[in-house]
Amino acid sequence: MAIIVEDGTVVAGANSYVTESALIAYALDRGIALNIEASQLLIRAMDWIEVQKYKGDQVTTDQVLQWPRANVADKIYSVIYSDVIPAQLKAQQMYVATGIDQGFDPAGYHEQGIESETNCLGDKVTYLSGALDHYAPSTTANRFNELLRPRFKSYRV
């Protein structure tokens, strides 16, 4: 699928906030060799980015993506103009995309199996898979959420 970048002008058919070359450069700067095609990673990252709830309002009622938005201010209350895609949002898309490439897909389905053991009293105890050792899928999604959430505050004129 071809990547069509939203640049703040409500681009028809836009499906990403960053280019494939920007993602590749971002990954290389961090020593990450991408295993999945950049366009696929950007689209999968957008699946997650676009279902988040953002403050402010979409600029037009017929725009495809969540951004650009009006009535939003950044963390230090400087206005984000309605024709701008915030740099933090672009960085967030690339962060999520590289996370997906490394196996941490916050929008992915994570099936949980059952693990069981017999304790010292002879009782059989059953756990959800992963409950004893890690919580990677939910922890990763929470990390992605926390990185994006504090960057934007509502700003009403």
C-alpha cells in the first residue's frame, strides 16, 4: 500500500503522518534494523494512533485522520495551529511502528492460554498464561499511551 502523508492540509486519502524514509531514518538512528516493510509498519501504527482519543476538534468533518486538530495546546500551552501535525505525534507513530517491528503491537490480539501447577498442599492452581512472569502486551500498550497522553491539553478559545 502506498503511504500518503497528512501534512496538515487535510490531504485526501492520507494514511500516515510520516514518510517511509522518515521511519527508516528513525529506526537507523536507534540501531533498529526493520524486519517488516516500512509502509506496513506505518499503517499498523496508524491503526493504534487513530483510535486514541485526542483533545480538541478535527478541522473538518470529512477528514479521514484524527489530525490536524483545532483548539489544542501543547504541554506548555502554546497553541498547536490547525494546519500542523505535531512533531510529537510523528515521533509517536514511528515509536509505535518500531515497537510493532520488535513484536510489541498495542493493537494486536494477544491470546492467553492457561498454565497450571500443583502447590505444596497438592492443590491444583490455574493461572492465565503470562500471569506468573510478564505482562508484555498490556505494559507495552500502556507505555505507548503514556508517551502520547501528556503532550496535549485542551485549549478552548
